[in-house]
Amino acid sequence: MIALCARRGNSMDMVVDSALYIGGRRNRSVSIDQAEPPDQPDHFVWIGLLEPSEELLHTVQARFGLHDLAVEDAHRAHQRPKLEAYGQSLFVVLRTAELKSGRVECGETHVFIGHGYVITVRHGASSSYAELRKRCETVPMMLGKGVDFVLYSIIDFVVDKYFPIVETLEAEVEETAAEVLTAAFSPERIARIYEIRRELQILRRSVTPLIEMAGRLARVEVPLIDEDLKPYFRDVQDHTTRLTERIENLRELLASALEANLLIVSIRQNEVMKKLAGWAAILAVPTAIAGIYGMNFEHMPELHWRYGYPSAVAVILAVCLWLYLRFKRSGWL
């Protein structure tokens, strides 16, 4: 493996690996200045770049004749997942993702493939493709099929990296859903739910376009894709479909958890309001009677009656007890 680094001011141009493959086997490492599309059909160059500068991209473009629009997209690194054909070459954009400190961070991988070359450009959060390269080198018979197998391996590698992320989010979502019926959510928990929904939306936007992309590579006549590799792209399409379904299920489960929590909170508030209303009605009785007999008029019935006070208290207690029993029977208290 060769790692070439050159500083340009505050930027870092990095060639992670650059190698020539012959018959599916790694032959030797090559520098960017020496790399060029081989003439032999079983030869190809595989170059891996990590956040390269515009100068390095233009150097690679000059060596391999990359399309201007594709190079511009690879430099900006804010593209949606897509597959574009430029003559007899392909340009593929993939969205990558990683879990860091429990949060999903996204990056991009841009893949150029043509006759005799594969060039990957990584930006942002992404696993190293050294593991993928070694995996491909252990199956020289498949790697000998050429650049289309490398493209399949890259897409499959990116898709496989999504599954651990989704599984981690699934565990957190299921734990959250289990808490719905036991306690009201704290503001921090609700904030985390909305954050998970946002992360799932990001994953959905990254994965869903891969279904169409893999389907196009599996069915449509696309340059550089041999017929015997199309079943592999159909397998990737199946994986992305299942992954999308799991993401959608998680989003629906979170939405249901929020709705259930809001319903529970609303029911509890109604119970509290009924109790407050019941006690308010009971307390209104002594308040009303005391208010009436608290008026300072000289001529009032029972004002000078000997049993007036105990009678008023007895009426208050009787009415309050009757109201309490009625509210208790109806479930308000």
C-alpha cells in the first residue's frame, strides 16, 4: 500500500493507495504521475483518494480523461447519490455514514470507472476502503472480472456499513418505545427522539436512491457492466430495499411512540382536570353559603336564630358529602 501526502498551504492532498492489477492480482503500486489506463484488457489501475485538492483532481483528470462535470462534483462533495454515464465511463456518487459518539455522521464517496481504471474519492465520515481492497484481493478470480466487480464491491461495502448503524438505532428506538407506557417522556428524551428521526431521514435519503441505482446496473445496458455481474447488483438492490424498509419501520415506530405519549399525557391531564373540577365544585358550596351570610345587611333570615350557625354548617357538610359521593361514583375523584 502506498500513501503519498503533499501539503499545499493549509490543505492536504492524499493518495491512500494506487496500484496496478493484472489478472485479478495486485502487481505493483504506482504513483499518480505514472498511472494511466492500461492497454491490456485484464489490466486496471485502482486509485483511492481521500479529500483531494482541486489540483490533485485535475492531475488525475488529465491522466485518465475524466469528465469536467464529474470532477467538479467530486471536488464539491455535496451531491445526492446518483449514477451518470459519460460515454464509456461511469461516475457514481454514494453517501456513507458512521456512528460517532452515538450520532450519525455522513460523508460521500465518488467513484470513477472506465476502461482500465477505478478511482475512488472519499469525503467526510467514511470507513477506510483498505479493508475492502484486501477483501477483493483475496478473490483474484472475481477481481479478474475487472472494474465492474470493483464497483459492485464498493457499493456493497457502503451498504453493509449501514446495517450496524440501523441495528444500533433499532435498539434505542425499541427501548424508547418500551418506555412510552411506563412514564412520560422527559424533554431530553423527546429531543433525542426528534434527533433520531432526523438521522433516520438522513439515512433514508442516502439509501433509497441506491435501490434505483442498483436496479439500473442490474437491468439496463450500462457501459462497463458485464452480464455475469448483474446478479450481484440485484443482490445489492435487495439489501438496500430491506434496509429502506427497516428505516421506514423505525420512523413509523418513533412516530407511534410520540403519538402514544401525547395521548397518555392528554389522558393524565384530563384526569387531573376532572379532580380539580370536582373539588372546585365541592368547595363552591361552603364558599357560596358563607358568601351569602357574610353580607352585612341588618335584616337577614336566620341572622339572630339560635340554631342558624350549626344549621348552616350541617347543610354545608351534607351537600359537600353528597357531591363527593357523586363525583367518586362517576370516577372524577
